[in-house]
Amino acid sequence: MFNFFKKKTPKSNDLLKSYQHKDKYFYRIAKWDWMTPSQIVIYAPPRMITLDDWPQLVFIDSRGELTVGEYFQELAGQYDGNIPVGLDEVVITEIESLLKEGLIALSNSKVILDKTFEKPLSQQNSLL
């Protein structure tokens, strides 16, 4: 009776351990710019793409400096030991989605971003 008051044991974030790309570096391969102070637009001709919060965060953080596993650890560290259940699933889902759309790529080693993808277009001297 009243089992809904009992604390449930959260699932662990073990999905990442079996993720095939956990040791790969991820990086942007699309031009982008700030559309508003909190929203970006990605130029992937013939499309212009806007993203929800999580995919946008992953896209902006796709700098080729961290592996997927290291990125997860960095995000998890922001939660002071109370890692949200399923955070690994969110990270993996967003990376897979961005890969499928051709907006990011993977590498076995660190990547120095192409200058056209490093900064928002409004901070560059080039046009689309």
C-alpha cells in the first residue's frame, strides 16, 4: 500500500558504456549563427535549421575537443552527483540525430575546427 511514496531506484547511466562512438571526438561541420541571444540557426543548404535546447547545446559543444564519453562526464559533473536518469540517452540521441542530419562528424582523434564552422557567421568576415 502507498508504494508510490517509496523511493524508486533510478536507472544508471550505463547506456554510454556500450555506445559504439563513446571514444570518438565529435565536431561541427555546418555553418551557423545566432538568430536570437538564445537561438542559433544552422546553414545546411538548401536548409536553414533551428534546434531545440538539447540538440543546440550539443551542436554548440561539438568542437572536436572531447570524446562523447568525456562530454557526458562534463555534463554529468554539472549536476553535483545527482546525474539525471537517462542523461546518457539524451546525449547519445542528440549526437546520433546531428550525425544523421550531417551537421556534425566523428573522429578518432582531436579535431581543430575549420574556421568556417568554429565561430558564428556574424563573427566572421565571410558570407554564407
